[in-house]
Amino acid sequence: GWMSGANGGGAGYSPSITSYDYDSPISENGDHGYGPDGDKFAAIRDVLMKYNKDTGADIPPRTRTAYGAVTLTQRVEMLAPEAVAALTRGEGARRAMGALAPMEMFGQLQGYIMYSAVAPAAGDVLAISPYPRDRAIVFVDGVRVDGAIYRPSSPLTLSGLKAKAGSVIDVLVEDMGRLNYGGGMTDPKGLDASASVTLDGAALSGWNRTSFHCSDADVAKLPFKDVDCAAAANGPAFYRGTLKVDGAPTDTYLRVDGWEKGMVWVNGFNLGRYWESKGPQHALFVPGCKLQTGDNEVVVLELDKKAPTCAVSFTTDPDFSGQPLPQCAAAPAAGTVLTTVRCEESTYGKLQDVAVAQVSGGVTLSVAGLCVTKGPSKDPSSGQPAATLQACDGSAAQTFVMDAAKGTVVNGGACLDITDNKQSNLANVEFYPCTGGAKNQQWKTVETPLHAHQLVSGLDQYCATACEKQ
């Protein structure tokens, strides 16, 4: 639900998926048999058995059932007056607030907050500085504008508003999860007093706000109506259907194929978030204890898609396949060229763990026991020295100056650089003459939940990785 958490901080924010486990020995569905060296659960059990033989019992597999498809036949739009009344707990829409302030200032701890202002003049491009916390969608005179402004993505603008002087601009900001460790945990949601929202460069002011709490109890009060859900909705909408269970209920997984982004509730219990185009999670675990024999209520909040598929399905299997991450050709060795891959500690582990060591004249960077080196191989695209891994020898080619203010890693006037400015997996990393401020030459070290360090690019959560194409 709302408590899935997030990592990073500032513009480096990275929300956790619903089914994260931080290297737990047992998954949410009770399965085990995985871990860095085999079955982590069995390894823990074997140690405990040395001291207490009664701990040797295995965990029996739990039954899971594929209940099939469920059609959602009812809907209520999130911005409809009757939904606003339920989700704002009777407070209503567009309460005067003056200056921008985060949701916590109004006693709201989760959900969505909508900021409303009147356009002083016609305009087409809305910008939020420094960023929303965490994702904003925009309406002009009640009509949804395509696209969104997402905290870790650039640019933080949205075009195509076609607003007129006097148009009402609504900015609906989603809380996507709170930071759960580190120095950036003070992370108020929505838009705080430091934020600036402009329309074609002119600041908007005179703000009102609407607080959508969206707790389980709030969602239970929504007044659904029968509807042809294939008919397009104007903006976010809640959909409802019924799953019928014969006999004793068992665990299952809910899939949202054909939907885009939102949340799911079953019998008033918030299962969590989905984001189909981003992944990697495409099925939400439903514990059998949250189901009942007979009718079970299924509610889906869809934020982005105007006409979803009108159905969800229940299956037996988890699915973390969305936007699959690349497989590495081999274990890193001398001559491996660094690439950028989406920061995923659970997938890449030591391939993204960068050790920084102070030496005379600067620092060294090492991955998997090998030192990042300027050259000797050349990047095939630019002809500049590639960032290769070599045996550590203390040479000048392995000594760098890290400028925290500029975010650069420099060797002899050349900056660590993502070739071709690519914002994608497996883009090569090289040393290119410093250009001054380019995001593909900006880096920072970020501590992971497992207390390793990643070298994160200025291009949206891509990490330097010892991973070459297969």
C-alpha cells in the first residue's frame, strides 16, 4: 500500500515496488529456495538445528489458485463531486491555502493532494521547480493533459496545456512512498514552500488545495455506479468488480494487464501499487486470509489510462518480468568496459558496488576488485579512452579527482562520461573532455540499503556497472 517505501533522496528518488523483501529468506507467499549461495532459509535453519533440533521442520508449500478473470462493471471518477466528498473526508475541493505547502501541513499522511490556481495569462508549458514529491498530473479547466511530471525524470515540464487567461490549473501530486533510511528522510509530500510552478515562465499563485486521503476506509465510502468502463474516463477513476470464490479461499496473485498505473484493493485491503509500463512487478500477491468464500470486492484506481481493459485476472504466479534488465556477458575481468545499467542492487550486486579509496592526488574507483582505468581501449563510437577495469597498479590512469560540487570524476581534463549521452541500459562509459555541467558527465556515490556504494549517473538512476553486452 502506501508504506512500500523508497530509496535515494532529492531528485534521485527511487520508489520501492510493493513486493520488495530486502533479501528475506522467505518470500511474501511463503516460498524459499533462493539466495546468493542457494537456499538462504535452509542455511539459517541448518545453523539453528545445531542448537535446537526442533527447528528442523520445513515450511510446507501453500496452495495457490488461479481464479481467472474478473470484469469490473462499476466506476466513479476521482474528481467527481461525490468521490471528492468521500476521499477528502467531507472537507471538499479547493480549500484556500495561499502559498504552496505539503500535504502534512493539512493533517494528510498519504494519498494525493491537488493544487489549484488560475492562469493569469494564456500558456502552454507548465514547469515545476525543483520537483514534485513525487509525480504530478495536470488538468486545465477539468480536462486531463496527457503526460506527467515525475520527480526523478527530466525535464520537469509538461507541454500542451493550451490554457487561456482565467483557466483553472489543477496539479494532482501522488505520494509514491516515503524514504526509509538515510539523511533525506524528511521528505514532505506534494509541493512545499520552496517549490515554484510556472506557466510559460510566469509563476502561478493564489493556490487552493484538495486532500485525497485514500485510506482503505475512505475508498470504502466511494459511491460506485454501473457503467460501461470501456467508455473513456476524464482523468483518474476507481473501478469495481466482484471475484467469486467457491470453497475455502487460498493465496493468489492479481494481474492488471491492459491497465497503466494505480492501486488495487481487495475486500478493503490495499494490495499495493502497479505501474505496467515501468514494472518490474506485474502481479500483486493476495493472501488467502484476505479473501472469503463467496463474493469478494475488487477495486482498482487507474490514474493514467482513460479506457482500460475493464478486467483483472487472478493467477498462481508472481511476475517481475517488466522492463527486463540486461544479462551480463560474463564475470568482470581485466579489460571489461563499464556500462550504465538501471540501478538494481538486488539484481547486479557487486557489479554495481563501487569502492572509493583515497590515494595521493585523488581517489581510485574499483569494482569487483579491479580498478577503473582511463583506457587503454578506445570507445568505438567516439574514439575516446574507454572506462575499463584493470588490475589496480596505482598509475595516473587510475587516479581521479571527484568534484562533489560539480559531480564530476576527472582525469587529466577528461570527465567520466556516458557515450552518446544515452539514457539507457548498457550505454558505454568513457573519458571525454569535460564540457561543464552536462548530465552525462555528472555522478554521485549513493549508499545502498546493504551499505555498499553505487556510482549513480546524472541521467535518472543509471549506475556505472561492470556489465558488458552478451
